[in-house]
Amino acid sequence: MKFTGVGVFILGAMLIILTGCASDFKNIAPLPPEKYEKLGQVTGSACGSLVSPGGGTAYYFLPILLNSRVDRAYDEALKGATGATALIDVKLDEYWFWWILGTARCVTITGEAIR
């Protein structure tokens, strides 16, 4: 198969489009131990952003605190109960909104704190 200039351009454009940011799989809540004490319902939230330094809405490519937002929300939820070591019955809600130079992506984690 022989590619022409246009074919090479299209192939290159497809490779650039299909290559994006990714993060590793994250297990939000570890399996609880066989015996545990329930400490009550807790909630934690965290946000990250995708920013376009040039200001164009089609080119958000600079992640700021984006991939760590689930870990930070989980840690904040654990701090809601003294002595909590994990969460069970975890619910994750995600929402986003635009701001002047990008979008904010936020996560709220709610669960039952245990120790």
C-alpha cells in the first residue's frame, strides 16, 4: 500500500488525535477487613483542571491536579472521621464546569468510614 502526501497527513493527524493523556486504573476503595467498626457517613471533594494557555476552548491540554483528584477526595473523606482507615459503600459523583481558560473537573466521594 502506497501513501500519498494527503494519506500521510491524514494518518499522522489520526495518530495525534488518538494519542492522549491517560492515567492508571485506580481502585477507589480497598476491600474491607472481615471485622470492622463503622464510624459514620463521610464526604470528600477535590477538583482538577484542563487549561488552555492560549485561551481557545478547543485546545485544553494542560492538566493541573487532574489525575490525583480521586485520591485527594478519598483522603479528605477519611479525615472526616477520627481514626478511619477505609471507606465502604463508596459513591463517586463527578461534575465539571467551564472557567475562563479551561474546565474544572471535580469529584465527590461519599461513603461509610470504618476502622
